[in-house]
Amino acid sequence: MDDFIDLYQETIIAHSRNPRNYGPLEDANRSAVGYNASCGDDIRVHLKIIDGKIIAAHFTGEGCAISKASASIMIGAVEGTNVLQAKDLAQKIIASLSKSDVSIDQEDLGICAPLLGVRRFPMRVKCATLAWHALEEAVTF
């Protein structure tokens, strides 16, 4: 368990300090905003979707380390997938973090597995799921 906690901390810190695909996506054709009024986190997801496939994905906005890291991990996980796969992954992540009775297969979550460490901090679940809710909105046509 300590190895998992270390991985969680290292991954969150790395993605927070150096978020992947952070910045505008000039030719985005889908976008959505995730805003947490209680803390001010504001994450915007920008996607370029062609024929149901996410060709490019970026995010912009401001937020805490967990919300930025989660958005960065999410972008890496969904770029190159189709919208149904992205929506399915978003639902898995949200359920895995939000519901303590959900069975979790860490391998099934791939590069998103370190986000499971947030379950230990219920007050931070909103931070970790913010970008995922925005992704769900962006891929829903």
C-alpha cells in the first residue's frame, strides 16, 4: 500500500508541476467547462473530434494541484480514443473516486490508476473529478 501512496503522490506532483497538453487548442471543435464554486477551480477541456475519434485534447484553467494533475492525466488517457471510450473512462473514474462501494480494477484504469489515491481524501474528490465531468459534457453530442 505504501508503494501505491508513493506512486500517487509522485504522479500527482509531476502532473501538477508540468501538466501535459496544457494550453489552448486552436482547432478544437468541442469544449466544456468544469467549475467548482466552493474553491474556484476552473478547468476547461478542449477537444478536436473527427469521425467520433479524439484527435487532439488540451485543457486550460486554474485549480489546485489535484485538479490540474487529474486533467493532465485525463488528457493523456483520452487522446486518440473514440468518444465512447472516453465517456466510459470518465464514468469509471468518477464512480471509482466518488463511490466507496465501487469495485476497482487498477489495471483497468491504466495511467489513471494513481488518481485512486484521492479516495483517501474525500474532500478532494471534487477536485479530481472536475475535469472528468467536463470531458463527459464535451463528448456528449
